[in-house]
Amino acid sequence: MGTERFTSEEDDVQTLYNDLADEHLQPLWELTGLLTHEPAVSTQPFRWSGRTLKKLAARSGELIPIDRGGDRRVLACANPGLQGAPFATSTMWAAVQFLNPSEGAPPHRHTPAALRFVLEGEGAWTLVDGDPLHMATGDLVLTPSMTFHEHHNPGAQPMMWMDVLDLPMVAALDAVFFEEGPTEQVDTRTDPLSSSEQHWGGGPGLSPVRHLGKNAAAPHSPLLAYRWADTDRALSRLLDSDSSASETTLRFTNPFSGGDVMPTMRCQMQRVLAGNQSAPRRQTGSQVCAVLHGNGVIHVGNTSFPVESGDIVVIPSWHTWQIRADAELDLFSVSDAPVLESLGLYRETAE
Amino acid sequence: MGTERFTSEEDDVQTLYNDLADEHLQPLWELTGLLTHEPAVSTQPFRWSGRTLKKLAARSGELIPIDRGGDRRVLACANPGLQGAPFATSTMWAAVQFLNPSEGAPPHRHTPAALRFVLEGEGAWTLVDGDPLHMATGDLVLTPSMTFHEHHNPGAQPMMWMDVLDLPMVAALDAVFFEEGPTEQVDTRTDPLSSSEQHWGGGPGLSPVRHLGKNAAAPHSPLLAYRWADTDRALSRLLDSDSSASETTLRFTNPFSGGDVMPTMRCQMQRVLAGNQSAPRRQTGSQVCAVLHGNGVIHVGNTSFPVESGDIVVIPSWHTWQIRADAELDLFSVSDAPVLESLGLYRETAE
Amino acid sequence: MGTERFTSEEDDVQTLYNDLADEHLQPLWELTGLLTHEPAVSTQPFRWSGRTLKKLAARSGELIPIDRGGDRRVLACANPGLQGAPFATSTMWAAVQFLNPSEGAPPHRHTPAALRFVLEGEGAWTLVDGDPLHMATGDLVLTPSMTFHEHHNPGAQPMMWMDVLDLPMVAALDAVFFEEGPTEQVDTRTDPLSSSEQHWGGGPGLSPVRHLGKNAAAPHSPLLAYRWADTDRALSRLLDSDSSASETTLRFTNPFSGGDVMPTMRCQMQRVLAGNQSAPRRQTGSQVCAVLHGNGVIHVGNTSFPVESGDIVVIPSWHTWQIRADAELDLFSVSDAPVLESLGLYRETAE
Amino acid sequence: MGTERFTSEEDDVQTLYNDLADEHLQPLWELTGLLTHEPAVSTQPFRWSGRTLKKLAARSGELIPIDRGGDRRVLACANPGLQGAPFATSTMWAAVQFLNPSEGAPPHRHTPAALRFVLEGEGAWTLVDGDPLHMATGDLVLTPSMTFHEHHNPGAQPMMWMDVLDLPMVAALDAVFFEEGPTEQVDTRTDPLSSSEQHWGGGPGLSPVRHLGKNAAAPHSPLLAYRWADTDRALSRLLDSDSSASETTLRFTNPFSGGDVMPTMRCQMQRVLAGNQSAPRRQTGSQVCAVLHGNGVIHVGNTSFPVESGDIVVIPSWHTWQIRADAELDLFSVSDAPVLESLGLYRETAE
């Protein structure tokens, strides 16, 4: 370990280089690759097959008890460009989590923010600071930074969903904190509707006066679950509003502020009608996408991934991407765009 | 006209007072009532009966053609405390507007912002910058500052609704501008769903990505209609979430920003369950309220108004008010609270 | 008193009008002057002569003891357009305040915000929540909403300055509150530098870390005095930066937020070089201006006022105004522009 | 390269692990060190001696022509905890830059933001988008993201200063863009005062009206130079305001918004009086500090660095730090706190 050592054929320069290395200094004029004309991206375009994820998660469910380590039965997507790190992109963790019937994952909390997206199945609950959120296909559930969260599956079928966390970013900022929950017991309540939705889920532009104050300081959405029925209807309405449109995109937003659901991750759902291609786009920052419905091809940079429902696809920063829908395709995506925007680093081109 | 003249029994002071008056100056030490310990409010607590409003509006509908003056058949609530001005409160205009079958009110726009609230009936349309908004009982429809708006009633029944405008406030700021519409023709479209709702009304926390940019600069909500079905469900959910609650209040908000629907007026709906009283409250700024459903009594300061659906009630600034619901009561209210808040002048006490 | 009564030659319409009046309703179609194409402004362009203000203030100083009423010896500018109200414009109070040697005005506070601008002389102090602010020619001193303030003159010469308050606006919003100070004694401290300036006056873009938190919630500037030496140097630098410029304008801003010094009033200083005219401008909202140095002519609407140092001039809403400087002219101005901007009602044209 | 492979003594688990690795998946229950109770920080506390930096920079000045690579003669501080990367902390680059008399570094621009702080000497200029900023001891000069910048030294003495960039953070976000300047020529203007300072440096709370609009969109300060004379006076005033204080800290802020000078880096200057210790503190995020004046000891975690003027010290995230001043000590610091704050990840404790 230590400072890299540079070499020169000139004796006095070599002496200088040695002295610099001894003092933990590096000569800029020998460094390359620091200030590149465009982003030098390690994250690779990649697809994890939904069928494979289901099979491997189920095998883990048979072989690995839930409490073996970390109280979570999770398979992490490890991007092949990231030197073996268990991260889907340079800034985001993506994984599938699997719960057998009657299993539960006890409460804990941490500074990295998480979200859960259900690609198939229903019947598990996530509790966020004690508020029970039912999980079913197409639902987005938030477990924001430093909220206690736990999961349980009271049903007869196993349940799997996708987790996305901003863990690599929070780790890069040296700001990871973690706490066990106040109890090791899993709270197995199965309320059909969370308090979060009772307060904030009544309808667009309808805010509960009594709960405005306590959300003023929170950096995340007070609405913790976004239901597929709403998302589906909203997508349909958007497409109905413009008969020439062959695609549309919704952003999941914080009803208290209108901004992103959490300060580090933007969540969107894009629908491309059968037989159409989305406009090619590229943007700074990376994306984790999951195919909820439909099939087709996702082009990312120079790679093309045939996709079907359940697949997870990574789009690295500044890579042009485009969707071709063979059957009507609904694509859920998570990106680090709010961070890039807040730092003045977001760029997007429609090509 | 001119500067007020003050008198003194001391000769040299009287000479000074005369000289001051000649120079359009007034001696502060002779003025009273400027800096009062609490607000000195001219607006009086008042109730306009819904039954009376309906009868008088219908008679106007028989006697007065829609184009007699200003292209609007409107009866303005004139608060008896305001020296004959046609204003409901010191800062707000409130009125009922009446359209016979097949009548229309052609487009115009103005800096004062307006909203329409339907207390009974359905079947008229308001078009805002050409976007047709259906109007039915319990709906709130916005016609923000400087948006062209027109109304028409294609049905077989007359239609009446309440208008609330910030006209007194905008006039006090010397900022009233008015323009006729680009055409005198009324647009008689009857689309069941507005573009505004197709884009922004899909569900709580669901924002259309393509329409985010163009709403960034607007100071008002991109969602222009708030439907009673949503409001009713949201109120029910809020009351369900707390079994000990006997009242609850929703705020209508701008889904793009989470703030009030327009910068000058706050819109809320309060439900008080039958047999209960709301907590007494008072606040700076005035309110125009309308009873949508139910009956009971509204106490305002030292006055008590028996109320039923259709009644309009004014709550002046810093007057304690309380609702007693004999039958479950839904009260729609408009206030100037966003202005007081933005200027640091809002105070509220729950007593 | 009560609702205005309208008349008609048609009997049944007259009956309707009578019934409307009885019910405190007014027919919109008979009303005029409500929605005007451009603002209908009562405030008139006006100038109060500085020489006259000085003479009359001095006579008041001889004749009227400071404690005769309200503990302030103040002459209020009463705009001849405002029906005898003691207001300079529809939204602002302007006045001169006079203190004899050794006199003091004891502490009080109120929701209307005030500022003091010194047109000539020096040697008085204003204390804001106990912090002593020295007052000298060209200084701007703030006494924000609900801060206790008191004045005293320890010197050998009388002292006069201009007061501007947002009183008409706060009164129109029914939000005036007033409190006597905790003591009737005037605090006669004469510290040369206020805490406010020690904390926030060190230089442009230099903020005290320990004082950031407690200013986060305040709607007004933590810096309470803006010194002429700084303002003069800043104006000179601005003019130096553009050799073709014949005028320039500075805005006094809140160093904590970059915004206006108080939420209701914008303060600016404009310098026009000798022999030049400023560009003609008009804007919504009214202005109170005071000539600090120089002389020339101020055109407002169709009126032209010859001005010299000490004069106070009112520019009503939407009136074109222009300055001709015979000698280099420094014009201090206060406007209600922050209110109009926050409500989406600000318009400005350079003609 | 590729996904890390895990091992198990159970055959079927080992088979699962192999299959997971083949599919670029990792089992969370085998991973450790991801969610730590407190930040697991690689950046080490470190000090680079100012005397050594000066000597090595001067030797580079003799041996290395300015145009050898990258047009900048820069020695980068390489933190020994960061595996040979040329970064001072996990999020910040720190370096010294050296210019011989008559040398210049031609214009370029990049998304990583930079600042320059002069620890000793004077007489070079940095031009930012063509605006010439003189550089002298104690001055802070900003070259914000995507502004063209160049340097030249017209004097008779060599000149050295410290550079700090957010390069590691921008690289971690895959958002580095770089462009050569429009010309390879260095602009050798030597104006004594920049336009930036003429417009925005006039005094605290004084903003140029004509330049407000064009700065509204910029995420960085329009004031590009903060002069030592101002900083010194402001520190003195702060200490004068509280006779019991033995230390004080100023933040360099954006006069347009009151916020940090750039969205990624917070700049502060702390003064500790001779014979005193600062309060121990710790916070999330890292800091690069430079001793401008004085000497003493800086404790960081379990390490204590004797320091004197010219030294550069790194404080890693969540390490307690404290300053002991033997002679009155002025410490300039740069941190990533604005990023942590905007993401809801900032924590600070005074111990």
C-alpha cells in the first residue's frame, strides 16, 4: 500500500519522483485518466434474468435460513465492471429478497435508503417505523434513510421482490450508520392499508392538515407505498391524453414537496406500447431498471438485451439507451438523478 | 378631499397643524387606531343563506340576460362591515354564478385569481386556457391568475356555483389587469376529462415527466380540478386512521410543489362527524366558507349561525370560530393564509 | 350603512335589486371599475419637500413633547389620493421622525415592519431587541416585524430621519398587533458597532457559523444596518465596472438568504451621474423614494418634480418614472415589490 | 475479474454459490462490512508539511516544464489510506500548484469544481471565464464547475497555492467532463479588481440589480474571490462581539443565495486565539484544512499533528478533531458538507 511510484529516465526527475512518493505526493503531469472528455464509466451495461433470479432465490430459500447472516435472504446484483463489489452500479445496490411462508426479517435501520419493488406475487408486508405496508405486484414501497423496517410473509406462498439501495453512494461519502431494531421480534401485523396511505394516499393534491407539520423536516416522502392500480391508471390517462404518443413516463413523487421520493433516488415507470421504440436518451448517472410487464429489447450503449418481465437491467452513466417493446412494456427505473441535479452535474440528451 | 385637519386649543400648535395639513402631513401623536393591540377588523361575521342565494340567482336568471354587463351573471356577497364594497371579506370576493341551460360566458382573463366550488348540481363546464373542466357537486375548479376562462352549460337544468376571487387583495396592491379573450365565442366542448387531470390527476405522488418542465415556473397548481369522489374518500381515510377523531381537514395542494393551489388562496375541506364540535380556533386572515353537506351551527366570534348545505359563511381575521355538526358536516373554506404565511404575519391559536 | 342599492327602470328588476340589497348581495352586471384593463390607482405622484419637512419637524420639536401620544414625534406623509388616510401609498407609510438632544423614544414592537433612513445628520441610536445601531447620513436601519425598537439622541443637535412602514398592507390584511416594551425606560447605550454588524457585517459572502442556525427561521435580514460608506463604495465599483453606464442600482439584501431585507419591503439605492437621465421604467406596486444627494427632476406619470436632497417622492403603481440628474443624484427607494413577486403579480417594463 | 466467489463446506450451498457467481450475484449473508454501525473510513488522518510542499514544488518548477502534461504543474496529496489514488480524501482532491515567473497555464474547463487558496506569496492571476482575479496570501479564489480558468504569474517571484477539487466525488458519480479552452494562449491581464468583485464585492448585503437575473440559475457564487483583508476583519469583529470566546468560524457564502460557495464544497476559516483549544467536534464527511497563520497541534482521531503555517491536514469522516493554538492560528477548511446536508446524511457532534 502507499502512494504510487512514478518513474523517469532523467535522474534528477527520478529523484524528485522518489521524494514525492515518500511524501505521499503524486505529480499531476504523470497522471492520466483523471479529467476525461466524457465520463470514464466502470459500471457495465448488464441484465440479470428474472427467471434465473427466481430459481436461485428459491434455492436460497431452501438452503439458507433467514437468520444465517444479517437477517435478510438477499442476492445482490454484482456488476461485472465493479471489481467484484456487490453493487449493481457505481452508486446503487440492487438485489432480490426472498421470504418463505411464515418467515420474517426483524427490524433494523441504516442511513442508506432503500426501496422495494414487487415484480411478481403478493402477500408480504413491510413495516416502516411500525406502519404495515402490504406488498403486491407493481407496488413500490419506500424504507427511507434511518426508518426502522422489517418484513414478514404470512401467506402460503414464498414471496420475492427487488431491493434498491443507495448504499455505494452513502459508503463513498463515509456516512454509513446501522442500528438493530428495538426488538428482535418481527411485527406480523397485516393491516390492509397503512397509516401512510390513510394520511397521504387519498388522492392527487389532497394533503392532511394535521400531518403537514411533522413532515416539513423529513427529506423523504410521507407516502410510503405507491400502488400499481394508481400507477397503471395514471399511465393510461397520460397515453390517452396524446393519441400520437407511443410511450410515456411517470415519476413517483413526494406529495408534500412535489420532489423525488427520497433525496438520493429517483423512481419512474415508463410504458412503451407494443410495436414501438422509445426515443433514445442518455444522461449522467446510472439506472437500475426492472421489467414489470411485457417483453422486447433494451439497447444500452453497444449492447442489446432481450428482456421479459422480471428482468433487471443496468444502464450506466452517459450510455445511450432505448427500449423496443414487442408486447406492451412497463419498465420501473431507479436512478441517482436527484443527486446529480442537486450538485449541478445532471446532463441529459434526447438523441 | 385632502389631508385630514387636526385641531388644538393651543394657538401655535393649531398653526402648526394647519401648516402640516397644507403640506399633506399628519401628526402621529393625534392619530389613533393605527397600531392596535390586536387586529381592528372591519369584516363582519356573516352568513348568506343557500336557499336565498338559489332563489335570487334563479330570479336573476329569468330577468337578466347573461350579456347585460361583464358577460357573467353573478351575485356578489357584500359584507356589511365593508362600507358597501362588493367584497365578502377585506381580501376576498365571494359570489354565486348562475347559467341557464345552453348559456355560456365567453373567455377573458385577469390578474385576480379565481376558483369555483359547486355546492349543488352538475353539468356545466369551465374551460381554462381551452382545457374543459366538468363541474359537479363538491368539485373544486381553479382558474388561476391570467388564465383565460369561460363557462358553458350544455344541460337541461340551470347550474349555479360559488366563485371566490382574491380581487380585493389584488386591487389593494394596485395590480389588477384584465383582457378580453381571443374570441367572443364560447367554446362548448364537453370532454369528460380535462388534460389537466389526464396529466396530473392519476394518483397521489404520480407526476408526468414530460409536463414537469412547463410547470416549473407557474405559481399555481397544474391540476385544475379536484373531484369530490377523491376528496370524500380522502376524508374518510383520514377519519378511519384515527378512531378517536371527530373531525379532520384536508388541504387542496399543488402536486408539483406540495404548496397551496394558488399563491393567494388556501382551499381546505373540513369534515365534522354528526353530534360533534370542532376545536375552537382563530387565525389571522379571513375565510370564506361554504357548507357542502350537513347542518349545524357555526360560531364566529360572538355570533352563531345555524347552517345547512348551500350556506356561505364569512370568518373575519382573529375571530374564534367553531363548528357544531348536527348532521355530518362538510365545510369547504378559502382563506388568504398563504399570503399571511409568506409575509411572516400568520398566527393561529387552538383555544 | 350597508350594501349599496342599485336602481333599474324595469319594475321586476328593481324589485330584484331591492331584494338583493336586503340580502347583502350586489349584481355584478351593475358594478364597474372592478376589473380594469390596467390598475386603477388612487395613490398620486407626490413630492414632500425636504426643506419643508425639516422646518415642520423642528417646529414640532419645539411645540410637542415626545410623550404626547405614542411616544414618537412623527409627521406622516398623507398622499392626497388616499382620502385623508395618513399613508404615503396604498401599501406604505412614510414619515419623518424628530428627536431633540437627550430625547428618547421608549421600546415597543408591532407586526408592521419598519425601516429608518437617515437623510441628514448623525448621532442618534436605534436599539433593536437591545442591539444599539448608530444612525448617520445615508445609513439604512431595519426594525423588522415584532422586534422591540427604541430610539435615543445623546448628542447636542436634533436628529431627524425618514421612517417607512408596511402598515397599510398589514392593516389591509387585518394582521396588526402591537405591544409596549418590557420597560418604559429608553436604553441609552451608544456602542459604536452593533452585534448585528459584528456578526454579519464583516464583508460580502462572510457568514458567522455560530449564528446561522438562529437566523434560519427569521423572515428578515440578520444584518440590521447598512452603512453609507459601504453603499457608496459599492455604487462606485458598479459604475467603474461599466464605463458606458450613466446609472446603477444596488439592492439591500439579507446576507443569510440573498433575498430582500424584509418580506414586505424592497430597499434599493440608485445613482444617476450628473447630466444623465435614468431609463424610463414602470412596475406594479408603489415606491417611496428619498433623495440622499444631488438634485434634478423626477418624472412620474405626467408630473415632473424638481428634487433636491431631503425630498421624499412617491411613485404609484404602473406609473412610468424617470430621473434626470443635474448634479450626481443618489435616490433611496422602498417598494412593495417582494409582495407582488411572491404572489405572481409583479410586472416591470423598461420603456 | 468478475464477481467474487464464496465458499461453503456444505455441498449444495457450495453449488448454489458457484451458480450465483456465474450469474454475477452475491449472497448478502456472506458479505460483511457493508452496513457498519459507524462509518468504515479508508481516508486516514494525515498532514503534509508546508515546508516540504514548498521545497518539492520549487524543485518541480526547476525540473518540469509547465506544459509537460496537462498544462498544470501540480503535486497531488495522495492519502495513504486510499490505495494509491491521488486523492486527499475519499471525496476531495488537494494539491499545490506552482508557477515560475512569466509562466502561464492555459484555459480549460471541467465539471469538477475547483478552488484556490493562497498560503503564501502574491502576484499571480487566475482568470475565470475571462475575469482576472488577483491572488495573494489568504485569498480564496473559486473556479466553479464548467467555468473556463487559466493562471499566469507576471511577477518576478515564483508563486504557489493550494488547489482543492471535488474530483473524486464527481468521478464516483460518473460525471467528469473536460474541455480545452477556446484558445491555447494564456490571457495575461493583470487588472487589480475583477468584474466579479466590482459587481458583488461592494459590501455585505449589497447586490447589483442588473446582475441578479443572470445569477439566478447558477449553482455557484457570483463572487469569485474572497479577500483576506475582509476575512481577517470579519474574524476580528466576531471575536470582539463575544469577549469570552477563544475561537470563531466564518463560512464563505454565495451572496446571491446565502448558501455555500459551490454545491459540493463548503469553505470556512476558523481562528483560535493563542493558548486556547477549539471545542472537539466530529462530523460526517471529510475535510481538507490548511494552516494560514500560527502554529500549534491538530488532533484528529488518535493522531496529533504539530502544525505551522503552510501545512495541509486531512480530517476523515466521523473522526473527532480539535485544534490547539500555540500562536494565534487561522485554519482554512474545505469540506463536502453541502453534499451530505442536501442528502440528509450530515451529522455533527460537539463533544
